[in-house]
Amino acid sequence: MIVVVACVGVVLFAILARPSGHRLRLTCYFENAGGLKAGASVTVAGVKVGSVTTVRVRPELREHPAEVTMLLQTPYELKIPNDAIVILETAGVLGETFAEINIRNATGPPVKDGGTLNTRSGPSITGQQLLDCMSNLADHKPCDLGKNSRNQKPSDQQ
């Protein structure tokens, strides 16, 4: 009986003590978090590697007051270059906002746990811009989602 309990104890210890994979906690700062929420996916090259743990505002950081903390967790070691860029993306037209870590031009050494990555604003399309574009297309007019249609005067729209 003692031998059986000891064997079960050793097996449980081996299962619980073994590393659960690679974990990396990172922070980044945005000018505007654009609907990003805790629990949103974090991807690298389109592969989900973690999730957003917190999104909060830091008014003292006037240029980039939206602080985003992410937890990357994979069964393999993930070496994210320290000069990778985080971009907010949207899954489809009306989908959830998620964080994409862009490593395409990154060449730096791996970022350390607790490190900070730089950000870049992605194209932001408002619902009003999308509606204006659809209206223009219905009237056989060009659609330019790069412009902020809410700031245009009616006489400026062709």
C-alpha cells in the first residue's frame, strides 16, 4: 500500500513539476487602444500565441496613454525580437480587435520577460466611414477609406 501511494506521489509530482511551456509577459503603449479588451488574442504571423491580460489608461503618458499587457504562452520557446512592432488589427469588418506582433523587419535580440514592445497605429476605419463608403459605391462614386469622412465638409465630398 505504501509503495502504491509513493508511486502515485512521484507520478503526480512529475506531472505538476514539469514546465508548462514558455511564458512571456510583455507591455506596449498605444495612442488609442481602439476597442481592445482583456482576453483578446495576441498573434504572431497569424498564429495565436497568447492573450491580452489588461488594458488601462495612463493619463500621465500623454502621447501613448493606453497601456496593454499581454501574456504569451506557448509549448515551445518563443523568441520575439525586441524591435518587433505591435499593431491592433480587427478580425474582419465587424470582428473583435486583437494585437498582432509584427516580426517581419525585426532583427533585435529576444525581448525579455516583462519587456516592452513598440507600437504602430494601424488603419482605423470607423463605422461611419464604412457606411459613407458603401453609400458612395451605391452612387458609383469612388470610395477612399483612408480619409476621415467625418471631418470632410459636404462640399468636399465628390
